[in-house]
Amino acid sequence: MRRTLAGVALAVTSMVALSFLIPLALLVKSEVRSRAITVAEQRAAALAPVLALTTRPDEVQQAVAELDGTGRLGVHLPGGRLVGTAYAPADAWRRAARQQRTFALGTDDGWVHLQPVVLARDRVAVVESFVPRAEFERGVGTSWLVMSALALALVAGSVLVADRLGARVVRASRDLSRAANALGEGDLDRRLEPKGPPELQEAGAAFNTMADRVVELLAMERELVADLSHRLRTPLTALHLESERIASGLRREDADRLEAAVTHLEEELDSIIKAARTPLSAALAVPAPPGPKAPCEAARVVSARMDFWSVLAAQQGRECAVTVTDEPTPVLLPEEDLAAAVDALVGNVFRHTPEGTELAVGVHRTAHAVVVTVDDAGPGIPDPERALARGASVGGSTGLGLDIAHRAADTGRGRLEVGRAPLGGARVLMELELAPERASGGERASHGRRRRAWLRLPRLPRLRSPRPGRPRGAQAGKPGAGGPP
């Protein structure tokens, strides 16, 4: 913007200066010429009274010498005698004498003024006044140089003023941009001192008001989350007591699993309350650039979570097939995030399909990625794109289950895709990039090029396909209809 304003000032001022400079330069040249001609005419006219009194050559010579000592005056006396210097051709001064009219003509050396003077007894003398060509240019170059210098000074001054004004505007705009970026990165204490033109001052004041309002709304939201989470403590305590009572009648391993689930729920609730009570400045502070993430083994995490879900699948009569590769599957995703994503995807199948609906979970490794798939035997998801939108529900749920997996895929530098499963229902495919330090030499070279060289799986069909034969699973069950996650 600053350069643009200076360029506009330069263009406008240059056009204005030229529009005045060119006519003024021509006027100066014309004025110098007119002045030289006037001086020549005045010298010629000054000899007329002398010739009216006397035509003696010596007296006329004395008068010519007094009027001009440079040899630019000449007098053609009656009878043709010349006093002084002649510059005009003979026919020119003879014609002036014959016609008794003033003549002016140009020569190779300059300009000549011929003025006839009528004497007694109809005699005519012709006064010749010469102006050299250099006289017409005297002082013109200096005048043009001075005017050009003034025009350049005017243009430079206007550009300098425009640059200063532009710097003031640009400085205020950059301050506003920096403050907006800082607020977007989590610096909620950043405020702006309104300055610059009135419009930018109003924008700065509006930014401060917006920042205050954002802080207020965030504080209200966090207080609401903390209050709602705290209200869950009462039913959680009752659930904990009830689980202890129920556990006394269960087998040891079932009682331990129930107690672990309740304890995990309590820990998650405590972490939510703690995070909600954290001051905004600390919660939204810009983190330092992260170091290398410790990779987790996707196959191990998925197997551990499916050990938990397979028990529930057996209780509901679901056939649950788990296929895990034996190859190393390190991914750049924290273990808890991957576990939460797997729980969200498998939990969707349990929540939104009837008991007995078959499901299959697989972990596979490609050249550059680890692929986790969760399939079910339900009718599938009618609108996969809408299902991937945050908060959008296609089955009466909150719509956040797939979003958890979607954010986990983004964190692991991968992707999430929803399509049709070989079982006939929905397939959710989560692809995660292999950790560089665990990849092969060729893979490290690919990472060094900082490109996502994914081995893309074929796009999953979104139309219902014929249901193939079911793979053998860990638990036997009956088929059922599925629903959207």
C-alpha cells in the first residue's frame, strides 16, 4: 500500500508539473525572442531623429557608435552610402527604401530589422538593426534548468509526503493485522492502540471490543462446561457405589473390568473439569514448537481396545472379526488419541446397530501409511459427506463421534473416509502416516521431500453392493441391521 500511494503521488504530480512546465518553457523562449526584437527596433527608431537633423556620414557614424558599440547597426544613406555594418541583402534594403515600409527578415546568422526614415525632398534612409541568433537563446537554457529543478523538487516533495502518509496508514494496518493474528493464535490479552486514519482507528476500537467479547464468551463457555461436568459427579458416585455392589456377584475378571471402566470414566471427568478450570491465558497460550512425537504402535493399541469391545460383542451376540498385521505400525499420534478414535468408531457400531449386527476391525500397513478400518453389516451411511461434518448427525446422535476420528487422522497426517463395507454396511477408513524414524530408508527419503506420498486405497463405493460371505470371527452371532454412526 505504501509503495502504491507513493507511485500514485509520483504519477499525478509528474503530470501536473509537465502540464505547467512545457507551456512555461515555450513562453520563456518566446519572451526572450520578443525582447531581443524589441531592443533591435528601439535601436533603429533611436536613429530616426538623428537622420532628420543631419545626413553627414561622420555625424551619423558618431550616433551609431553611441547607440551600439557591437556593430549591429547600419545606415544606408540616400545615394547608397553605408554607415556602420550591413547584414541584409542589397535588394532587401532597396525595397524597404522604395516602398517606405518596415521589413524584417531572417538570415543565416540571425534576424535583421529594416526601418526606412523619410527625409527632406523625399529622400529615404534605411536603418538596419541586426540581432544574432544566439541572442534569441540567451538565458533560455538557464531558465529551463531552474524550472526543471523546481518541478523535480515538487515531485520529490509530493512523493515524500505521500510516502509518510502511506507509512502511517500501513503501520496502523500492520498493527491491526498482528493483533488479529495474535488473537487467533490464542493471545487473548492482545489489545490494539487505535491510531492512523479515522477509519483504521474505528477498526482498532472494534477489534478491542471484539477481543473483550471473545474472552467473555470463552470464559462463560468454560464455566458452563465445568459446571455441567461437576454435576455429573453425583450420578458418577452413585454408579461407582452400584458397581461395587454388583461386582460382588460377578466373576473376578468381570468385576475388575467394570471397576476399571468406572474408574476411567471418573478420571476423564476429572480431566475435563481441570481443563475447564484452567485460566484462559494458560489454556490458549501459543505452545512452543513441538519436538519429535513419540510414535505409538497402532496395531497394539487397536488390539488392546478390541479386547475390551470383544467382551461386549460376545454379550450382544455380535460376530466380531479382528485382523491385525504382524508388521511394525508406528504412527505419529498419541496413544490416547488413537484409542479414543477407535473407541468412537467401534462405539458407534454398538450404539447405532441392533444387537447381533456383525462388525470387523482391521489394521493394515502400506508403503507409507497404516490403515485402520471399522466395518459393520448394517445398511450403511446414506450421506457420508454430511456424516464427516462436525456436529452433523445422520442417526440422531451428537455427531461428534466421527469428528473425533477425523481430528485424530489430521493429527496423524492422514485422512478419514466413509464408504460401503464388504459386510454390506458402513466402512470407516482411517489412514495414518508412518512415523519417519521407524520407516525404511526409502520411506525416510520420501519424508525428506516433505510430501505426502500416500498409497491411496481405491475409493470406497457409496452405493449398496451385494453382501459377500462373512469372514470367520472370534465370536459367533446373528446378522442384524446397522445404522449410521
